[in-house]
Amino acid sequence: MAKDDPTNRFGNSVVTSIPDNVPMFSQPGHKLRTSNRIVDRSALPNSQYQVIDTSQLTKLPGQKLETVVHDDQQGIVRLEENSEYDKSVPNQFTGPSFRTQKERFRFDGHKMLHHLDRIQAWQNGQRFAPVHIDMGLTKFCNTACLYCYAVVQNMTKGTMIGREALLQFIEDCGKLGVKSLGFIGDGEPTLNPALYDATVLAAEFGIDTSMATNGLLLDMDRAHDLLKNMSYIRFNLSAGTPEGFRRVHQSSENNFRLLIDNIRELVKIKKANNYKCTLGLQMVLIPECFDEVLAEAELGAELGVDYFVIKQCSDSEYKEIGIDYDAYLKIGDVLKQAEKFSNDNYVVQVKWNKINAAGETNLYKDGYRKYDQCFGTPFLLQISGNGKIYPCGPFFNKERFYIGDLHQDSLYDLITHGERYWQVHKDVSESVDVHKDCAIGCRQDYVNKFLWDLKNPPEHINFI
Ligand code: SF4
């Protein structure tokens, strides 16, 4: 391979990687800071790229090079010497999901680009339906996880959305064109017996559904209804051993075994029937489960679930869960090790963007946002497990942001011709100080960042 003089004509160091065997221009034009040795790309063979001999290329100390060939394209990956090449993780996200296997779930980001119709309606000041609604189905639970955010939203034993109200709401969502519902947040959804019929009905209206559950009270007789109709079921599990389960979820070790049996059975039914429903585990990371990370990563692989995701614990605006985000800086190596359990059928992924918040500058690490206004709530609405509608979970129970109640109000009417719904969203976007009034890393955070950027474009946007 040809190498330029390590020092250029200005006395500055230069390093090039021009192979010896490529065609060069004979009259290439003016000299660059290196020279005017320019590859004649038009003379490169069209059909099949030649595999480059990486041993010929310049490497930095401690680097090794590998050739990657995909379809008819070829590239070079630079790796640390001695590091095992993890094909699925060149870095956090470097390309389209179909190429970056683990990004197929896009855990650590948003999918707003796929909903340009709603974005346009928002930009035009029109009324539009949420793309997604996260909702509790109950306001109570059968476990007592140490990190439970629902506790700061006031749990109330026995309270849940009534069956009729829930089914009517789903019909409204169908009419409105809501794309998806997550039975996520507040209490445990499986404590509401209407969960199963609601899931089936939503599918009839073309609405995608999902659920986050502790999995202990699943009605396994209705497993087919869930697996056939839900896009994903996520198990809230922050332990990989019975002892860790007892500690973090404050439940019995027998319950851990029961949960594992349920998951195993669901995986079996899913595979036997070729259901598309994704089954995953989610660990809310707190110092009390740092020692459970690897055990759970291994457990997920053994169970045959599709993913194991590890996320930060979002604390409230008053930091009632007491998370010291600096603690996350100490566990990076373990988290990286956990990700190595990934294989072609099983993704282990850490939500690095949020976990690494502690490594941000002092300004940002305690929850200061990278945007000044919240525009995300009409796109991603949240409903409490008692049926009360709010713009977002952190504002549950705050009278000022109360929109309505599914037991009395029709979401369809509220959105299409009510005033209150839009007044509350306006109040959120115009009056809430996202840096002080909001929970750290709320559900709408990624969406907000995207919308803020759209509202506050850089200079010269036409020079794309
Ligand atoms: S930024 Fe604040 S107001 Fe907006 S969704 Fe998050 S917590 Fe709610």
C-alpha cells in the first residue's frame, strides 16, 4: 500500500489509506493537504468489489481491521486489538434498523418519523389523535418493587377502569385513528379482568397493543388471546435469581419460579403457533439489582425471550425514589458484559442514552432538559389506571392538568370538539418549566427533543 510522507508540505502530519492496487487519476487536479494522488473511482470494477486486504491498511496503535461485506457493498471496521467483534454493536446506533439487528426495537429513541401525517397536522395547528397512548388499567399491584414510580402517583387498592368504559374507549381510539395502546404504567394490568377482551377488541379496530406486567397473575387460559393480538408483552423483572427477586420486588421466591414458568410457557405457545408477539424482559436498574444484571441476561437467553432491556430508573420531580445517577457510572462494564449475551434471536440492550445521563455536564445530569418546551403530549398521551386522562404520567393527580375521565367522557368527543383537551396540552407546552416541574427522563422525552428541534430549526435548512 502506498503511504504518503507522514509530514505534509506544511509540516503537519498526514495519514492516508490508499491501497496500491486501485486505479489512480493521471491528472487529478489540485493538491490536497496531502498530495494529488486521487483514486479514479470511475475506473473501479462495477460488478464485484474486491475484498480489500486489511493487512495493507494503516492502523492506529492497538487497532485491528476487518472487512465487512453486505450485499454488494464493502466496508472496513476498525476494532480494538483483542476485542471480540460484536457484529450487532458497532456503536449505539449507526444505521437503519434492518442492518443494525439490535436496533430493530429502537429502545433508546423514538419513531416519530413514521408519523409525518400527525406532525404535519400539529404544524398546521389542526386537531389530531395521539399516535400512542400509555395507560394503566388499575391503580394497585400485587408486588412492591423498590423502584415503583406508580407509588408516587398514588396507588389506590381496588381501583381500576371499568369494563364498559375501557371497551368504549377502545372503540373511540379506533374511530380516532390512535395507532397503539400500551397497557403500561400505574398498577398491574393483569389485575383488571377486562384486559383480555380489551386486547381482542383493539385488534379488531386495527389498534396495536402491548403490556408491561409483573406476569404473576396472567390468566394462562387467555394466553392465546394475548399472544395473537399483542405486539409485545414486557415482563418487569429486575432480578435473575429468586433471592434477588425477593429483595428487589419484595415478593416471595416462589413467585419468581411462578413467573419463570409463565414466561417459559408463553414462549412455548408463541413458537408453536408462530405468533408474532415479542416477549421481553425489562430491568429497571437500581443499585439494589446491580448484582442481578448478568444473571438476568443469562436467564433471558435460556428462556428464549426476544430481548432483555435495561433502563434507568426515572425518578420523580421530587426524587422520591432517591436515585443517585452517579451510581450508574460504576456499572458500565457489567452492562457491556450483559450486552454480550445477545445473539441472532435475543437482544440484550442497555438504554445508554439515559443511563449515561450521569456522565453529562453538571447542567444536564440532574434532569435539566435539552429543550425548553414540551410538545410531545398530544402525540403520546397517558391515562391513569382509574380512567382519568392527563397529558402525561408525571402529572397524574394534578388537578390543573386533568382532562377528563373515561367513565364519563368520550375521548373521541374530547379530541374532536372539546376545548379542555387542547387547553391542557397548550398549558403544558406554554407554561410548564420542563427543567424544574417534570420527572427526570419522562416517557415523552425523546419525542420532545425531536419536536423541539423541528420547531427551532438550524440556519439554512434547505442545504440538507
Ligand atoms: S416534559 Fe414534563 S410535561 Fe412534558 S411529558 Fe414530560 S413530564 Fe410531562
